[in-house]
Amino acid sequence: MDEFRLRLVFVFTDLILPLIVGYWLKRTNRISAAQCNWLIRFSIIVIFSILSVLSFWVLPLRPELILLPFFGGLAAVLPCAMAYVSGLHKRFTTVIDQGSYIITTMPSNMGTLGGLCSYILYGELGFAYAQIACVLQNILLFVGCFPLGEYYRSLDRNGEGTGHVQLDWRKVFINWNQLPMAAMVVGMVLYVADVPRPAVLGTIFNALIHISAWSALLPIGYMIDFSGLSQYYMKTLNLVPLKMIISPAILFFFLQFFFTDPVILGTMLILMAAPCAINALITVRLYDLNVNLSMAAFISTTAIYLILLYPLFYFFVSAGIISLK
């Protein structure tokens, strides 16, 4: 099997198959909701933490690449800000739904789906750029999504508009879900201290990439409830132009002032147009918000990205119809 076909196999085995298995496990009652929640926390606290240490341990801190995480972070913040300022979340009547919508606008599936799509088109170089660009996206999960989840959950429990919402900010920012952030710092310290990473850890990292995809996506497949999604598909469809067309177009316009490398430009365009992320689903699941709303957005944006946007981009770049030079 050639390298290109092998990469396509990874898209199925690491992105699609875990969703199918997770959905089958729920339909056949093989695992419980409590076990699903345990797997989510295990993925965040254990797998993500190990990957954070290992990846940041060897992450090149070259000055010319410092803007990649900045634009990767903007790809999360910009659509969220536009949705909030324009009042799109106000179309939902409950605080739970509004919080779920705002959280869903923030993270993009850059690390898993975007990374693999970059790898398919540009090889290891594209995948490496994707990981660098995802640095702030990963951080935003812990300093953006999780605090928002805690805020909207507390807002709902205490009553909107009472003026007496009480948040325990220590629990918002200091909890086990934040462990991967500490792991990032550990990895950076090891890199700056010039501590060599043993070669065997590279092999472990490659294996953990596949394990992390399954531990993150299998619970998402478990959460799928088609009967509860239909009412939210149309209400969240505005995320397609907002998150996958308008926001990437704005960011790509400014990106061209800083980079001319076609691989960087192509990779960043793939990443900035990435669909809604599983991190939003993880957040709303952890904080008892509306999983069906976020799931509907996740499924619709992912389907459009995989079936339409990415294949078109891949075809035009591969055929030389468009050039990013």
C-alpha cells in the first residue's frame, strides 16, 4: 500500500471508525453513560497530558513559526466573538442552549481532523505545522471552553438575571481537567533545558496518537442520538459560513502578509476552515449542557468539511488549479 492510501486509511480508522464503534456500543448497551464519562476524563487527564509532555518536549521554538499558534487561536476566538456580538446565541431561549452554542463556536477540529487532512495533502511537514498551530487551540479548551461551561452551568443553576450568580473560580481554573496545561509547561521546560527525549518515547507518541483519537471519538459516537438532533441541525447550520468560510477568509487575508510558504499557507487554510471540534462536545458533556445541540453542529460541519470543502481544496491544489505561492 502506498503512502497516500495509507494516509486515507488513517482517516477511516482514526476518525470514522471510533464514532461507529461508540454508537454501536450505546445501541447494544455494551457500556454505560458513567463509563463513557470516565473515558472522556481518562482521555483528557491521562492521554492528553502524556501527549502534551512528549510533543512540547521536542517542539521547535523557532521565531518564524510563532505566529502559527496565534492564527490557530484566532480561528477559535474570531467565530465565537462574531457569534456573541451578533447575538446569534440569543436565538436559543435557555441559558443551557445559549452556552452550548457559544462553546460550540469556539474550538475547531484542527488537531485530529485538520492534522490528518494536512498530512494527507502535505505529508509530515503539514502535520508538524498543524501541531504547532494547535497550541493555543488546546490551551483554549482549558482556559476558554471549560470556564465557559462552568459559567453557563452556574448561571442556569443560580438563575439568569438574578445578579447573584456565584462562581468558584478556583474550581473553574484549578482542577484535574487542567492537568494537560501543566504537562505542556513540563514539556517546554524539558525542551529549553535541552534534555534529550529518548527515541522510544517517539514510538510511544505515535501509538498514543491513535489511542487518543479513539479515546476522544468513541465517547462522541456513544453520545450520538439522531432522534434528538433533528431539531438543532437547521438552528446550528449558520456555523458553516461563520466558522468555515467567513472567519477563515478574514484570517487567511492577514496570514498572507506574514507567510509566503505554500505549505504553511495551505496547511493553515485547511486548519482555519476545520469544522466544530469534539472539545466542544467534551465540554458540554462534562458540564451538563445541551449535548444534542453541539452534536448536531459537530456532525453537520464535519460532514460538509469531509464531503465538500476539503475534497475541493485537495483537488484544486493537487491539480495545480490554485496556487498558494
